[in-house]
Amino acid sequence: MSSPGPVPRYVYKILPGAPPEPMPKNIALSDLDRADGFIHLSAGWRVPLTANMYFADARELGLLRLDADVARGEGARLAWADPGCVHMFAREVGQWARVGTGVVVDARTFVREEGRSWEEVLGAETRAGGWLRDAD
């Protein structure tokens, strides 16, 4: 795995629909996460690209902002994968890092209108001051 520097303070989980409300202590794992053995996350700038690649037909996405420092404090290990992609592992093999209250510090729902890409919908959120930021 490449290491272009430290994983940013905030990383994002893409959900195929609105985030759960209220946020539970643990959200359900996706089939992909379970199959791969780690939780797939993205740096903020990467979210629109990942959404276009894997959620192109979705009209609504939920995005969770995770605090990487809190996750590490609970024993999670975060590692770079492809540029902008972050994998989150538990401290022990066979266990899962937690995604839920405390680790998730914000959540939003985004809706894509017909004919627009996720890059168009989310692109402004990656610019300075946007919601998809690396840190405060």
C-alpha cells in the first residue's frame, strides 16, 4: 500500500442511502467490507470519484465523516490503498473496527438529480470550506 503521508483526520464512508438516525454504536458492515476483511473509506477529495465508480446508479448517498483519531484511539489501524482510498482494520485479526457514534462525527445525505454525476453534486464539497474536508 502506498503511503503518501499520514491519513487525514477525517475520512469518509459512503452508504447507498441515507445514514441511520439516530446513529447507532455500530453500523452494519457492507457486503464488500465483510468480503474484503476491512472497512472501505475515502479521503474527502476522493469521495466524488468513488461515488461515480461504485454508486453511479444511486440517486441518494449517505456520507459519514469519521474521525480517524478517535478510531485509532479505539485500536483501529488506517492505511492508504489506491490514491485517496483508506482501509480501516481492527487491532486484532478476525475483529472489526467500529463505525458508529463517537467515531462518526457528522453524517449527511446527498441527492443526485437525473443527468448529473456525483462529481457534479459533490465537487463543491471538496473545495476549501466544503463539507468533505480533511481537518477542521
